[in-house]
Amino acid sequence: MSDAVAPWPYVLDSLTKKAKEWSLMNGLEKKNEFEIAKHVMEHKTLRSYLLEWLESCISVSGKKSTADSLKYRTQGNNAFKRHHDSASLSLYNDCIRYAPPGSEELALGLANRSAVLFHMKRFMECAIDAEKALSLPYPKKLRSKLMLRQSRCYLQLGNWEKCESILNLAEKNLLDQPSYNCDSINDVKQEVLSILSEVNEKRKNTTVPSAKQTAEECLPTLLCGTNSTFPSVSSALELRYADTKGRFVITNQDVKQGDVLFIEKPYAFVVLPDHYKDHCHHCTKVLVAPIPCPNCVDVLFCGNVCETAALSSYHHWECGGMSLMSAVGVAHLGLRIILATGPPSQVLHKADTTSQHSQADGINCLQDPYSAVHSLVPHIKDMSLDDIFQYTATAELLALYLVHKTDYFKKDTKSLKVESDVLTEVCGLLLRHIAQLVCNAHAITKVDCEKSLPEFSDGRANTVIAESQQRIATAIYPSASMMNHSCDPNIINSFFNEILIVKASRDILKGEEVFNCYGPHFQRMGTAERQAALQAQYFFYCDCTACVTNPGESFDPVQERLWALRCSSCSGPLLNEAPGREPAGSKVLKNELPNSHLMVCDGCGSHQPISSLVGDAFSALSLFRKGCEEMDKGDMQIALNNLNRCRELQERALYHGNKDLSATYDMLAKCYATLGNYSKSVEYLELMLPAIEEQYGANSIELANELQKLSDVMLCNVRTMETVPPKQILKNATQVVERGLSILSVHYGKWNQGWQDLDKKLQELKLMEEMATVQGKFSGTTT
């Protein structure tokens, strides 16, 4: 958003102060959402502030522009000439975003993007772009050349008939263009003959490959089929109700690790602003050659199907207001819930029907998707007055947007009461949904891969991949929302585009409750920190096994091991003896520990002084920071010197599972990989594995992510060898990949990008092993 428009959170804080001066917040905690909305909306001064800010916000929304489109296309052309494919693709995407619909500028942008897509071997996307460009006012003198590119795409895709059909069109276009000179005509005809020759050759020598299984076809099925009363859920689960905890989910039979329990599409979701340009707004699919909204520059789709679906449901009301949507955060999803449900009369009717049921009856509400969302508890009465007011002001802002910037209310006036009453009711529903999302919004996450090294000239990855879970979108899943929280959950979530897939992460006995984790996990946060986070956002005290087992205020042995010092006798972790003391290692301030401070080894039970160990730990931490700074500057040799000195101190002072030691191994691995010393990088990544396994478990996703990274470096190592790699090195790499696949098969499946990446590596390694075997036979030696 433009610097000229005050950020919405800042505006809310300012309005909250004014609301207190106006006594507008008095008694809000005693009202329901509709009474709160009515009370706040009656304040005319507040409304004038909201309308003023709304106008400022909408005014900065980007608009279609031939000049901007041309600017990005020119920059894309320059990048393409320098063979910067990724940069040119991004710039051409921007060119297409800004190009007015139906314009020659749009046609030129699509045609240029098709060129870089062809160079990147994205043949289907290239062919589609060429088709779109040819359907627009693309210059006639350039059409034959574009058709030839399109025909080459279908040649590569094995669609001979389509290829020949396009070649015929290319020749016909020549005849329709008297302005072509003889050389140009001859060049095109020669190219046509060349491609036809290739088609005939491929027809003779190419076996038509069997159709590859699509990712959608790899999606799993629910254990025991779909539940008839609990949508998108396995028949092995049941929804129950208890006065003490509301609705919850239990098993009605034994469930095994890896069994699929939920496959649920969200009722609604919104892509986060940081990912507007790289994920489809209707299905979250990663975008390569996106289709822009014809009217705004912010919204992109993966194809015509998603574009049509979005425009026909919610986006025609959001279009032109994306600067507002990105400003209000999760409240955008509250609005999307309303818009996805339909016009006001339909929304209010469904809300009225659902509100007549108690939460105990809420089990029956799940059959209607909107009723399932509406029945979620908003917890308004548990919130602070400041939060209630800010959510209400945001709801009113969005309601005013619908009134003044869309036809949402105008198309439905005949079937509604007086508009002011309808507006208040819609504002009340917006408030309800925003409040629900505080506790029930679900992050759609995907693995983000950051490449740290360039690729080989033939396109094979020669990269060290740093993987992390990135939050792509925010969604509401009514059925999955029925699961209660545990800091030690027994399920794991994954996503195929916007579809949530829930698997059992361990065996669950018949009659046991199925638990999700709302964020605070016992392997990542101490008990006191988890309880504070859950109380602040979800308004409950957690009594899960992990919290009951260790109810202390700050002493948490699980977390303390992650920062433990090393026992000089058995190399085990040194821990505090009494509750209330801070963990050891870098989390302890050196000047807070007297020289006589003792800790006890969790392995052999011996008591040991720690002052010298703490001194080494802090000296190492200083060296680690220096090493990282030198890496950022690109001075790898100095970085290695500092990091290796750091490692020596840490290996003497820190327990092998200490996170500081793991961080040093990881940084050393990255440094050596950047220098091309992949075997040394592998060595340090392997040293990290026992610590990751101890912290998260032998079948954890965290371990699978480390194995993925290790396999990347192992592949870089064997790809850069001048001779056929030794069999033992290939065997080690294969074992790493197979172990990663085994873990991901339990938690995720073939539809998962991480699983697919590992499977490709496995096929490559098998081919290398076959080559090594053949090489050994010919040379008469073994490797």
C-alpha cells in the first residue's frame, strides 16, 4: 500500500482511542454481534472516518495501463536477451497483468512470454500463450513465426495432429500476407518442412507413452470411505458433544499411522498479499504463466476454469478493492465467506436458520456448508473491549465497501427489508466471521525452496535447497475445525493446492480423541509459553498430556535438552536439577552464573561445574556470528575459519543435540556447498541428523526435510564427479532418498511436491547405479 495511506492497524489504534473518548465501547462485552454492529454503526463520526480512509485506500489500487505493460515488456526483453529466463518470465507476467484486456499489448506480452516458456521447456504453457496471443490483435506479420513456435511445442508434447494443423495455418497465413518478402516466405516454408520431417521421424521411432498419473489422481481415499453425517471426514471418526468442551472428534475403530482421516476443501480461503503474484487466487496452485483478472492487476489465476469460477462468485465484488483486502488481514476471509455464500437475502436466511440451533445441535448443522461455518464459536464475550471494537470497525469498513463500491446490495433489494437494517445484519455477520477466524482460521502452507547455487547448463538442478514451510493462504475448514487442540497432536496436516489432507501421525485406539495442534507444540515451545499463547488467542487452558506431564512455570526438560551443555564423562546433556531455572547453553547469560554453579547429567547422573563450558559456548556464539557475516559478504574462506573454530568449541562444550551446534553444522554445510565441496557439505549435514531425530522423532517431517536437503547435496556431489560415481556413494544417497520417501509416504503421499522431488532423485540414482554397473563390467573392475 502507498505510504500516503495510513496502514489499517495504525488507523484502528487511533480510532480505538477516539472510541474510548466517545464512550462507544461501554457495554460491548454484554451484547451479541448484531447488537454490537448496530451500536457502533449508529456513530456517524466513526462512519465518516471509515469512509474517508476507504476512499484513500481504494484510490491507490493498481489499474490496467498500456504504458506500464510496455515498460515491463521492454525490461523482460532485455532480461531474455541476457538469458535470464526466470527474471524475464516474471517481467512478462507483469506486462500481461497491466495490459488492457483485448489489446495488442496483451497479445505481444503473451507471445513474448511464450518464447521464454519454450526456452524453459514449458511446452504446454508456451502453446497456450501462443493460442491466446493469436486470438488477440497480434501483428499479422509475426503470426506465422508464433505459429511455428506453437507447432514445435506440440511436436515436443507428442501431439502430431495438432502440430500439423498449426503448420497448415502458418502456411495459410503466409498466403494471406502479401507484404511478406520472398526471403521471409522461404524461411517459413523451410521451417515448416523441417518440423514436418521431425514429425514423420518421431511417428516412426517413438512409442506413444502411457499417460502419466496426474497429481489429482494420486490423491488418497478416506479410511473406510466418506462419513455420511460428517462431511469430508472418514467413517472411522465421529463427532461428539460435551458441555465441558463443546464438539470434538473421536475414533470409532482403531486407526493406524498414515490412515487418511480428512480430505476437505475449504469453505473459503484468501491468498496472502505476499503471494498474490505466485499462487492462483482460486486454488492456490503455484503460478508459472498466470492469467490475470481482466479488470484489475492484483489477482491472477492458473487457468480459465479458476478465472471463470472466481469471477462468477466472489471476485466481481472484490475486483478493484484488493488494496483494501490486503490491508485488513484475516478480515478479508470474513468478507470472502459472505461473498462466497451469495447475495444478502441468501446469506441472512442461512444465518437465521443456523442461529436457531444450540451448539449441541451443531452436529446436525454440518450438512449445510455455510451453516457449518456459522456454527463455529466466535468467542466475542471472551475478547477484550479493544479487540471487539477493532473487529467491529473493520466489519463496518467492509460493509461500507460493499455499499459504496459494489452492487452487492443493489441486485437484491426487492427481497430484503429496509437497507439500513440489512446493512447492519450483514455487518453483524462480518463481525461474527472475523471473530470466528481468530480461533478457527487455518493456514494453507507449502514448502518453499530457496536455491543457493546456479543450475547446470543442461537444466539439471545443481543446488543446495533450503526448505521451509511458507504460509500461502488463510482458509476456513468447518469439519477440520471440530478437532480440539493438543500440544502433542496425533494427526498431521498437508495440502494439495487448497485441499486439506489430514493423516494419523501415530496409531490411535478406538474411542480416543483425534487432536490437532493449533500452533504451540511441545517440541518447539516450553509449557508456560504454550499456555500463554493458547490463552491469548484461543481462550482456554490446555490440559493435554504434554502440559499435564510438565506443568512447571519455566523448567521444561524437553526444551532444555535442545540447549544443553555436554557432560565431560559420558557426553550426555547437562540439565538443571530444580524447576524455575533457565536452560543451559546460549540461552543463559554468562554473568548470571556463578563459578560454582553445578548441573546434573541426564545420562550418567554426575554433577559438574559449567562455568568453563558456558564460556566456550559464548565464545563459539561470537565466532558463529562472525562466520555468518563473512558468508553474507561472500568471503567464504574467512567464514569457514570462524565457523570451524566455533565448531571445535561447541563440540567440546555442547551436547550433540544442542540447536546451536546443529546451526553451526548447517552453516558449514552451506558454506562448503557454495564452494563446490559437496562431500564436505554432506559430512556436516549427516552430523545434524541425530539431533533432528532426537528432537522431533525418527519419522518426523522435520527429519524428512533434512533428508531432502542432504539428498540435494549428495546429488550435486555425484553430478559433478568427472568419472562414474563409486557405488558406495550412490548407495548412501539412495538410502537417504528412500528414507525420506518412507517418511513422506506416511505423513503425505504421491501428491506432495516433496515426495515427487525425492522420487525423481531416486529414479536418477537408480539410473546412475545401472551405469556404474555397466562401467564396471566393461572395465572388469568394481567401484
